Amino acid sequence: MQTKIEKISALSALAINNIQEVSENEVAFLSFREKLSLSNISHSEKMKEWKAARLAIKYALDSISLPYPGFYKDEHGKSHSMDGYGYVSLTHTKGLAAAIFHKDMPVGIDLDFVREKILKLGPKFLDPSEIEFLNNDPLLYTIAWSAKESIYKCQGRKGISLKENILLKPFSIEDKVINGKIRLSDFSDHFYQVKVQVEGEMVLTYTIW
Ligand SMILES: CC(C)(COP(=O)(O)OP(=O)(O)OC[C@H]1O[C@@H](n2cnc3c(N)ncnc32)[C@H](O)[C@@H]1OP(=O)(O)O)[C@@H](O)C(=O)NCCC(=O)NCCS
């Protein structure tokens, strides 16, 4: 897959990057702190993943003509821009890395491939009411998983359970946007809309405003 860059609005963009195609020396844009973090990653595949995700942010920012500010992680693992402007979210899976940026609003993104075994995992991340409308379909399960991960990353705090605290409204394969909310926590009644893109076996979801 070639790098895909999508301008969502004047304030937001996403990019999907092929991890194996990231070249060794494409790191000049990284901040000093990021270069240090990169040099501390010992596993070469992890290093490529990390780099591909940051390059994806760079491509997304380029597409809306914003400079790359550098990013740091908080105690929950969520990345924040070093200049305090804008929000970012990252994901990587099976050779692909993706990132989304929004200038004004928190965002979450997730990329997954459809797997049969997700049906067995269902009761671990789904509420019984969700299991009812997902019809034992691995694609729908993967979309539900991915949408919940995007909401989780958008809210950003550890301790929020996909099963107990994130509830999705019924959706079908035709729906391009899913509605969900956080419940039973200090952050109850935060409502989210999640955009869904399916390409073959690949499921991409991200929060929208
Ligand atoms: C943190 C979590 C969302 C990461 O998801 P993942 O599928 O393992 O990995 P992805 O590649 O999609 O995402 C990784 C990125 O998530 C981001 N991330 C990690 N913690 C985060 C947080 N608290 N908030 C927002 N983003 C976060 C990081 O940027 C990371 O990339 P990086 O390490 O290159 O910086 C996931 O491990 C998690 O905790 N999920 C929810 C908890 C849960 O209920 N799990 C059990 C269900 S059975």
C-alpha cells in the first residue's frame, strides 16, 4: 500500500504509511526529544513502526500546511504536541502505521485487520447489547473493536474499559459513521462519532467532530 494522505477538513488530516517503505534517514523533522526516544528503541521493527507513525503525522500536517511541532507522551501513553497546539493519535498494525491530527479537538484513530478469532474475544470487549446487533460477523466485530479503541485513544485516560465504559449504538455494515459514548465513569456522557473506512480486510476508524 502506498502512503495515503486524507485531508478531512481545513483543521484535520490523516495519513497511512507503509512501515517497510520508511527510509533510514527520514528523521530530520523530528524534535531533539523524539530523536532521543527513537535512539532508545532497541527492537528494529518497533523502531520502524515508531518512525512510520511520526512520518504519518508529518504528512498529515503537511497536507493542512502546519509545521511539525514534535510530540511527547503523557503518563497514559497518549501523545501531545510540544507547542501545546493541536491533537494527535497514532496506530500501527501489520506493516502499516497511521496518524490523525486535529488543530482544535481531541482525536483517536485505530487500524486493524479482520480476523476470525475476534469472535471469541467478543465477550471481553463487548456489552451483551452490542453482541446482539453484531450478528457473529467478524467484520462487524472488528469495526466495533476498532471504534472502541479510537474512542479510548480520543479520551486518552487509562482505566477506561472497552467493555464496561464504552458503549456503541447499533450499526450495520452500510453505516459510515458510528455513535458511541463513555458511561459509568467520571467521564460519563461524553458522546463520540467514529468514521469507518473498510478496504478489503483492513478496517480504519477515527473520531470526527
Ligand atoms: C493503548 C491501546 C489503545 C493501544 O492500542 P493497540 O491496539 O495496542 O495499538 P495501536 O497500534 O492501535 O496504538 C498504539 C498507539 O496508541 C497510543 N496510545 C497509547 N496509550 C494511549 C492512551 N492512553 N490514549 C491515547 N493514545 C494512546 C500511542 O500513541 C501508541 O503508539 P506509539 O507507542 O507509537 O506512541 C490499547 O492497548 C488499550 O489499552 N486499549 C483499551 C483497554 C482495554 O480495555 N483493553 C482490553 C480489551 S479486551
